[in-house]
Amino acid sequence: MLRVEGITRSFSGFRALAGVGFDAERGRVTAVIGPNGAGKTTLFNVLTGHLKPDGGRILFQNNNIAGAKPHQVFRLGVARSFQLTNVFNRLTVLENVQVALLSRAGRSGSLSRGSLSECAARARELLDRVGLDGWAGQNAGRLSYGDQKLLEIGMALAGRPELLLLDEPTAGMSPEETAATAGLIRRLPGEGVTVLFTEHDMDLVFGLADKIVVLNQGLCIAQGPPDEVRAIAAVQKAYLGVEA
Ligand SMILES: Nc1ncnc2c1ncn2[C@@H]1O[C@H](COP(=O)(O)OP(=O)(O)O)[C@@H](O)[C@H]1O
Ligand SMILES: [Mg+2]
């Protein structure tokens, strides 16, 4: 589904991405891991069009999307969550998802009562998928941090993405919220959503991912099934470096 080839990106001379290449398969959960500063967030920003790469190709279903604008990438079926910047605190949880649904339909300019109620049923379905159905009528600002992040995932799913990118989805979550997020990620491929995510919690990564891509200093130093990646000395070294 996704093939990344030789992606480079520098920030005033510093090579944050130094030629990253890997594949992510349809219907699978792929994790991108690597120490702090490895380039994971920069990679996600490049994949979704929020940063232009200096070079390289990003083939999403055989379209080269390197350098495309965020809305173009989104329209092709790639969604992400934005660490709460998309959540409207003073709208209800249900209304947040309705706004996401309407904006996907290109009708956000005319939020009439009619169109809002039209998509209420679908919004409830999405809340059910992310486990927030009990919170539909509450203001989003009253949700816990972890539940707001789940709401954001629900809003991202409103766009019916084929590929969903999640950058550290469980950061700052309680153990219960982390478990709920893991359950959601595990269900997504069965619902037609391929997942690419970054995560610090290695138990979660090795428990969830079908494939692991390891970044270190802007390069992919390993990729493969969890058991293979765990055994690679360079991976152990990159992580031992962090611990030291
Ligand atoms: N906008 C930016 N300007 C300058 N340096 C940046 C910028 N974004 C990221 N970097 C640098 O690029 C490197 C990779 O960062 P990042 O992609 O956030 O890593 P990760 O998500 O793996 O922790 C870091 O050294 C970071 O300081
Ligand atoms: Mg990051």
C-alpha cells in the first residue's frame, strides 16, 4: 500500500531524514520505532504532506505523493490525528465527529440542522468504534486527555481513510486508555484501515505490530516482522544507546 524510497529532509543543514525507505502492507499494522530525534514525526509530516521532502518518493497505492499538499494526500485516503489541535472543546463529543464528517463531505460551510442530523447516526457509529459512545453529549473539553486522543482518532476515521497514521497515540494515556487504544488499533485492519504508528512502549509495539520499521538518525536500519527485528544487533545497539 505504501512504499517509501530514499526520503530526505534537512532543517538548516541538519539531516533529520537521510534517505528513509520501507514498505507498509495493506491490512497490516506497521510500527515505526526509534530513539527520540530519530525522525519519526518528521517522517509522518512528510508522508501526510505537512512537510515537503528534499528528495525521494512516496508511493501510496502507486501514486507518488511526495510533495503533495495535505488535502490532496487526505483525499487519496491517508488520515492522521493531530495531538488534539482538531478537537473543539466547546462542542460536544458527537458534534466534533459530525463536523469531521461534514468537512469530509466538503459541506462544512453550511452546517444546517438537516445535514447535522443526517450524519448523527454515522457519528454515533464512529464513537462506538472508538469506545466513546457513552460521552456523546458531553463537551469535548471535559474528556480526559486520553479520551480526547481517542476522539481525534474517531474524527480521523470520519474521512474513511485507507491508511491511518498515528504518532505516539498512547503518549500521556492512563493504562486503561492505553489498553483501549491498543484494542482499537488491533481492530482497524479488519475494518479496512491499514495502520502506521509510532510508539515508545515496546510491549505495545511488539504486541500490536505485524511489521516493525526501525529508524535511527534519519535512516531505516531495519524492517521486518517483530521477532526478526528484535534479534537484530543494530536495533539493540540503537536502543542500548538510548538507555546509556
Ligand atoms: N522544524 C524543525 N526545525 C529544526 N529541526 C527539526 C524540526 N523538526 C524536527 N527537527 C529535528 O529533526 C530531528 C528529528 O525530529 P523528530 O522527527 O521530531 O524525531 P522523533 O519524532 O523521532 O523524536 C530532531 O533532531 C529534531 O530536533
Ligand atoms: Mg516524534
